[in-house]
Amino acid sequence: MAISMTEAAADHVRRYLENRGQGEGLRVGVRTSGCSGMAYVLEFADEIEPEDQVFENHGVKVVIDPKSLVYLDGTELDYGREGLNEGFMFNNPNVSDECGCGESFNV
């Protein structure tokens, strides 16, 4: 099981962690939400719990709890701009369906 991050995503996270002045990395998870059932959750990881899985890409740690890892295994986290929108993009091979607004997914 693994999660990867592009260099663009790692650079973005690294800048935010440096500006913030603290943090172990980026915590990625899922929660029940939206019209398709699940939504991604991103937050800074100030602590790494013993049960967390940690993946390091381009010098940045991605921290995931075991329950979320089942839904995120094989996902590549990218950061970019599409038109006027800028943000993280999840290339998740486990997704079977997404809602029209792109805010939630189903596996």
C-alpha cells in the first residue's frame, strides 16, 4: 500500500509548512460526505500517531490513518491550476464514481 505525491504538490506543502513554522507533514484522509459518499480531508499533521502510515515523497511526509488508507491506496496527490481553479487533485485508482461537482467520490 502506498500514496505518492508529485513534485508540484510536495513543493506547495513544503512552502506552507515552512510559513506555518511547524508540522510533520500533510495528513490525508477520507470522511463520509457529499452526494457520492466520501470526501477527501487535508490538514497539517502536527503529530504522527503510532497507527498512522507515513509515506515520504520529495522530502514531504504524507500521513494517513489506517481506515483511510484502504480508500486511498495507490493515490497520487498533485497540485495544479485548471482555469481559474487552483488546488490539490487526487488521482485515485480506487474511485468508481464521482459526483458532478467533484467534491465527493465512491469506491
